[in-house]
Amino acid sequence: QVQLVESGGGLVQAGGSLRLSCAASGLTFSTYTMGWFRQAPGKERELVATITSGGTTSYADYVKGRFTVSRDNAKNTVYLQMNSLQPEDTAVYFCNADGTGWTRGLKYWGQGTQVTVSS
């Protein structure tokens, strides 16, 4: 049973910070590119950041250096450090696992965690 369990969401004031965590189980973590997506009400889900098993990162343009994605393969966990949060960052944030190599084609999603930024 593959599970992605997210934590760290909540309510924060504009300019504040949050760190999201996603703990993976039931998969060979090192074979998956991990990512974070977000979705605001009435809008499509959009990519925030990704990180490969080797540590190569990619970010959406709107992050503008404010967010940092990282992973700890020993703990099977991926993180998203969010700094200088703004009200437009308010959304449900989802953890994603995208298989590579022999696991290519396998994709899993976490349940999502709410991030609300107030002004």
C-alpha cells in the first residue's frame, strides 16, 4: 500500500513561513521524482516544485526564490520550505511521487494539506 502523508499546513500571516513535509511509504522512494503541486478553489492544479532522487530541483516561475524543495532519502520524506508567503499562495498543497526507471508510469498523490495566508 503506497501512502503519501502530508503535514505542516496551516494558517500564517503574509510574510511568514511554513515547512511542508511529505512522508512516503510502500514504495522504493529513491526511484521516484518527488513534487509539490497546489490548487486554489476554482482553479486547476499547478506545479510548484520538483526534486529528483539525485537532488536536482525545478521550480515554477512564481516561486521567485521563495520556496525550496528538498528530500531526505533515508527518511523517505520530501519537504517544501515556503518563505515570504503571500495571500496568493493560499491553496491546497499536494505531494506527488512520479516513478522513474523501472517504476516509470507509476504516479501517486497525497491527500493535500491546506495553506492559508492572511494579510
